[in-house]
Amino acid sequence: MSTQDQERLELLQGTLDLLILRTLIFGPQHGQGIARAIQQTSADELLVEHGALYPALQRLESRRWIAAEWGVSTNNRKARFYRLTKLGRKQLVRETTKWNRLTQAIGRVLTNSES
Amino acid sequence: MFWQKRKPSDFNAEVEAHLALEVERLKGQGMSEEEAQSAAQRSFGNVTRAQERFYESGRWMLWDTLRQDIRYGLRGLAKSPGFTAASILTLALGIGATTALFTVVRSVLLKPLPFKEPGRLVRVYEQSPDGKSPFNWIAGGVFAQWKKQSRGFSDLALVAPWMQYSLSGAGGQLPEKVRAAECSWNLFSTLGVKPALGRSFSAADDQLSANATVVLSWGIWQRRYGGDPSIVNQTILLDAKPYAVIGIMPSWFTYPDSSIQLWTPVYHEEKTEEIQAIDSHDFTAVGRLQPGVTREEATAELSVITRRLHDQHLDNPFVSKAANSRPLIDGMVGDFKTPLYVLLAATGCLLLIACLNVASLLVARGAARRRELAIRAALGGSRWRLLCEHLTESLLLSAGGGGAGILLANALIQWFIAARPDMSRIEAIRMDGWVAVFLLGLVFACAFFASLTSSVSLRGGEILSSLQESSRSHSAANARVRLRQGLLIIEVGLTVVLLVGAGLLLKSYERLRTTDLGCVTRNVLTMRLSLPEAKYGQGAQRVSFYQGLLERVRSLPSVQGAGLVRVVPGQGYGGDSGFAIAEHPPLPPGKGQNAIVRWADPGYFKALGIPLLRGKTFDENQQLDQAREVIISESFVRRFFPGEDPIGKHLLTIGHRSFEVVGVAGDTRFQISEPVQPMMYFPVYANLLTGVPPWATLAVRSDHDVSSLALPVQKIVQEFDPELAVGDVLTMDQVIGKSTLDAGFDATLLLAFAVFSLVLAAVGLFGVLSYVVAQRTIEIGIRVALGARKADVLRLVVGQGMIPGFVGLGLGVIGALGLTRFMSSLLYEIEPADPATFALVSALLIIVALFASYIPARRATKVDPMVALRYE
């Protein structure tokens, strides 16, 4: 992850996978588009080094959660588009549930000031 | 995780596309081209790193690295063809020789016999009552008792393995002598083998009253009968008697050895009194253990039965008291264990020397590449990768050596089979899966050994110091020289061990060959005659044949003498018999004397140059029952007539007939490697126990090359009897050669290994010294400039070579003293620590070392100090 800006949140490993899967739910997207989407949607809180996206994409592709093929972007440039597979959708649901449970649990511990 | 491998070019294209899109977007936001480019690069991060990570993803890295190493290794080896060729040839020699010998050891000694459950098969023996032969042959009468009473064996079979027949008949083919074995009907079932065609013997065939039957081997069926299946149930003539062929054995089957071409039922062939005798040890036996019974238990039971029989015949001194046994495979190949393992160890030494040589070459090669390696290390190449590359290079060399080694091994095996017809199970020698595994193991072991011993120069600190070092300092080079000298010491040590072994075997063989047999051996021809009973049933017929033949043969020009004897000296034991001396007091009951029995014609002793020390030879006119003379050997007199004149005394033997001692002949050895035993000679024209002997060996002496007489003599035999086949037409030198075949072979092979290793060691020494001179050229130049003389330079260089030479020699001598102990069973009248051999080997090694040092030393003395100092 980027070391340039300490104020930006550092992403835990594995959560990047979750973010990519979530981003792709809106339709197929190429690498640069995914990077931008994450940045924008998180209101620039999450800064992803674009190059570091690719190992995650390869991992997801090897697990067949996303599938890829070459296509043409909106302004007629060649790009490799990734889309969510059925398995990917299921995985997204699983991961999201896990994340929610995790954050809720952490939240409970943090707001518990009595003990 | 297995996914379709994406090409790196595909990924690079994606990265390019990504950057292009980002640049577009930033330009859309108002940046200039260059600003957009650098911003896009920044937000991407390290492109190269991404590409590297993609490249490394997955488990392909290992395979990729290996492929790369192999490619670079091949390229590097191709660039130095001399080094590559030398290494591959050296390794091929070592790997080929070791693989060939391992094949022989595996096929002959380790592979189980091809019978059913061969681990349950046992060779059974009697122990001779005087204790001298623990694995003595068996008497038929004793066997009969074993068969009847034993419970520990599920099956016992009797075999008489030294039979010969004159095979004739079936359409005018020439008669030939064939080796055969008589066996009890259940031999094949005991071994668990079925015939390929027809049937094997039944109990009904194995009786005196049955029709004569015979089982053929595959070999003779193919060779003489063209593999025609209709030969089954036809009749062939053995010794002019008709035998019905009832079956053919499979092609892989041999018992007891591969020279046996047919089997006949023993109870049908042997006379009743011979097969029932309990003191005449003419047979061998093999048995199959009952399930759950150990060999020791079953043998102990047989010993009890034997002892009981012995105690019932206490007056007969030749009945054994106990039985003995060993696993069938030991019985067949036991004699070859030590020689084969010694040869295998020798090839192991040769292989080790080859590896050391290659390692030394690799060290030298590493020195030449040290700058390249240093730069690579500085650029971040891990030492592990460098080691892997080094190992891969060694593996390539080793694989090349293995490939060439297989060809060499094949050739060696073919030669081995041709050169050792005396070896048991020779038909089983072939390469199998175990040999392939062994070969692969050798290839890897050689690669690991060579690369690890030579990789010392890849030590981390050394790599970087090479960059700093100038030619004037040579600290790392020193370490390399010391390493190579260390390798050389081990090489020299192993070479000395091999040389000592070879020297001992050679000396032993020479002693063996020049042992005096007690008779003339130059230009003597021998051949075996055997008169079939059908035509020569009467003693008088045999006598007239022998006499006529001898007369004709003696009349040939260039024949200096001819005689008949049971077997010539050096041809084997023959047989022995018990006897008593009439004029001596009778021996206590249970004590017996026996001596080797020979029958000979009166002219035999003169013909073969055996001196008659006392008395005279047989009377020619005394024949058949009237022949009552016996001639005894010198050692017979020493043992049984100490201090008295034996002439005129009488021996009681062979059916308690009395024979008068008329002469004393000089000693002859029955086997060249065995000590002299007492012998008694009976006239061949006499009626011995079974009448006039129906077979004998004709010995013919000539004054020049005797092999030219082979054909004329055989023609004479043909004239007398066209159907008579002679066997084993050999000169005495060939007879001796046959009995010393194994000793000669072992000596030759070990000598070849020793010579090869000496050459390798000399080459290694030469290489080390050349290296030293090249490394220290500047130093030598300085010394010469400061006033060193030629002699000083010579001493410096030669010392560098001779010191490891001497240390290696010392280690080798110590090693040899310890190891040659194991081959003492192969040595004849030589001590394993024979000082003459050790001295000779040491001298040889020093001379060779000096020779190998000569050229590099001369080169050193030619160093021009000005030129040397200018070199940087």
C-alpha cells in the first residue's frame, strides 16, 4: 500500500479483495477503473497504489471469483476488463458478512467503557 | 492452483493500457502530457516491481529457474568444449564401469533365482567324517534315508550333475558330446518349474525298469532340432541307446548351471549298487522347506538321520556323521561373492577419483569466472542461486557422463559375459529397473559431490574480495590451490589402493600360472573319450580300442608321446576311493584312508614327463582281471608309507582286491590352486570296480605347436569309430587357463581400473601444477629477478606437486593395508601386506608424479621476470 500519505488508511490484506469484488458488482471494469472507483467511492480516504492492485486481481482471477477478457474502453482504448463470476458473487456475500460481523464486534469492544 | 499461464507480454500490455487510461484521465483534468505521464507512473507505483511480481506468481518459478539454469549451463559448457569433453569422458568412465559391475552383482548375487519361492529352496550336503569338507557331496543311500524319514522338507530331489552323453541319431547329424544332469523325477516340481512343451518326469519314469526318457533344454532344442515341436515323443540316441524325448524346458531355465543341455532320470540311469551306496559321494541334492520350518531345523533333522545311519555302519569309515545346508543361491554363486564385491569396490574407487578430477576441473573453471560471479553477487544475485547454477552445471556434466556411461556399461557387460563362461547365472545378467535407479542415483550423487566440493570458492566473502583483488595478491587463489591439492591427495590415495590391489592380484595370478603341475604342460593336447556301453560292453573291446588308438596316435609324426589317464593334472579332482594296506596293521573301526584314484595306460607317465621315482610302470600284457599292479604318488608314500619302501607292498581296494605297488610316480596337482594330494594309479586295461573304465582323457605331447595335431588325432578316432564323439579338445595351457580364468580376469580388470585411475591422477596433478605455475607466475618472476636459480624454481614447483603426492601415497598405503585384507581369499600364496608390491607401487607412483610435474616445472623455469612483472 502507499507509504506516501500516512493519513490515508492502510488497508488490511484481504480487504482489498473485498473492495475489488464490491466494485465489480456494478459491472465489468478494467484495472485503472477499479483503482479510481475505490479512490472516489471512499472519498479519497483509501489510496491504493495502482500497481499493487494487480496481485490482488491475479489472485481473484486464479480463484475464479472474477473473469477477465480484453475489450475496448469508453474512449476507444484497449483495456483488460474484469467481471464478477457467480462464485465471486457468493464470495462477496460471504466476505461482506464476515466484515460486518468483525466490525460490529470490534465496535462493541471499543464502545464498551464499563469493563 | 493451476490456471492458464498468462504470457508476461499480455500482462505488460495490460499495464501499458492501465497507464494510458490514467494519462488520458489526467490530461482530461488539465495536465500536460509530461505531467500526466509522471503522475500516472507515481500513482501506479513501481511498474517493474509489478511485472516482477506477476512473473514470480505461481509455482512456475522453480521450473523457470531450472530451465534458465540449464540453458545458461549448456551455453557455458559449449563455450569450453575441452573442459566439457574431458569431464564427460571422465565421468562416463567411472559411471559406466560402476554401473556395469553393479549390473553383474545385481543379476548374479542379488536377484532371486527364477524358481517358485526361491527363498525356500536349499542345497543339502553331507559333512565329510574327517571334517575337511563341510559341503561334501551326497551318497545315494543316505539320500534315500533322508527322503524316507525327513519331515522338514516338503520335497527333496537328487541330482548327478557331471554327466556327459554322446548325442547322435536323427538324420545323419554329427554326433556331439553334451553335458547332462541326471535327476530324480521330482526335481522340476521341487524347483516349481513346468516344462514349456510336453511333460516332465513322473515317478514311473524314474525306475530301472522304465523306458528311457529325456527332457531337453530349450537351447539344445533350438540349436539341434530347429525348435521343431514334433521332437517331443520322438526318440534320440544317447550313447547309442534310444531315449524318448518327453518334454522341453523353458528358455530361461537352467539347473544346476547353463552348460546342462538335457536331464535324464537318475534312478533309471544309475546302477542299483551305486545309487544305494552310503559311502560313495557322487550326488548333490536340493530341497524345498516345509512352510514354517527353518533351514536350521530341517538340516538338524537330516543330521540326526545321517548320524543314525553312520552308527549302524560303524565299520565303514566313509559314512558321514552329519548333514549341512545353505540357501540354493549361495550354493550356486557363493564362490563369486568376494571377487565380485572386490571388483565393485574397485569401480567405486574409480568413480570417486573421476568425481574428484571433475571437481578439481570445476574449481579451476570457477577461478576463471570469478569476476563474472563477483559482479553478479554485487548486483544482488543470491549465493543460493549461484550454487544452484553451479549444481545445474554439474548435473548437466553428470547426465552427459551417465548417457555415455550407459554405452560403456553395455559394452563392458557384453565383454564380461564373453570372458567369464565359468560364472554361475551368467544367463541372468541383464540391466533391469534396479540398475536404472542405480544409474540415476550415481548421476545425482556425482553431480552433488563434484559441485559441493568445488563450491568452496563460492563463499560469500571470497566472491566480493575477487573484485578487490589485483593479480599480485592471491589469497583466494591460494585457497583454490589448497582445495585442488586436497582433492589430489584423496585421488592419489585411492589410486594407490587400486594399484596395490591390482599388483597383488597380478602377482597371485602369476604365481598360480607358473605353479608346477608336476608334468609337462607345453605342447600337450588333451581330449575326452567316452565309450558307449552299447558298443563296448565287454572289457576286452575297450582294451583293444584303447590299445589300438594309442598305437595309431603314437605313430603320427611329431608326436613325442601319448597316454591315457582319467583326467590330466589340473583338470580336477576326478574321484577318490578308500583303501587299506595289506602289510600294515588294520586300522581301528571307523577310521579310513582314501586317496585320489586315477587310471592310466603304461605309457602315460613317460608321455607327460611325470618321473617314475622308484620301480617301473605297468606291465602292458597284464590286462583285465590279471592286471594287479598299482603305482602311487610321492606324497602317497610320504603319508602312508613313511620311512619304508612301498615297492612290493599291496593295497586292498575296490572290492577288496589286492594290487601290488610296482612304482612311485612324481607328484602332480589335480588343481593348480590346490595343494598336492596322494594319488594312486591303476592300469586302464584292468577290471576295476565296474570293469574296464569306459572313459578316459587322451593326452598327446608334441615337439612343436600341438594344436596342429588336433584334427589328425580326431580323424584317427573317427576311423576307429565314426560315431564316437570326442569332447573338450584342449591344450594343457587351455586347461590351466580355464582353471585360472577367474584369477586372470579379476587381475586384468583391476589392473585396467588401476591404470585408468593412475592416468586420471597424473592428469589431475598436471592440472594442479599448471594452475599453480599460472597463479604464481609473478611471484616466480620476482624470485628469479631477486636471484633464484633454475633449481630453486624447479624445487618450488615440483614441491607443490610432490607434497600432495607423498601425502596421498602415505594415506593410500595405510588405506591399502587396511582394505586388502578383504581380498585375501582371492590371493594365492601372497600376503595381503606383501611388501614387494607396496614398494613397487610406491616407486611407480613417485615416478609418474615426477613425470606429470615435468612440463609445468619446465614452464616455470622459463618464466622471464620482465614479462611476468609486466603482467597484471
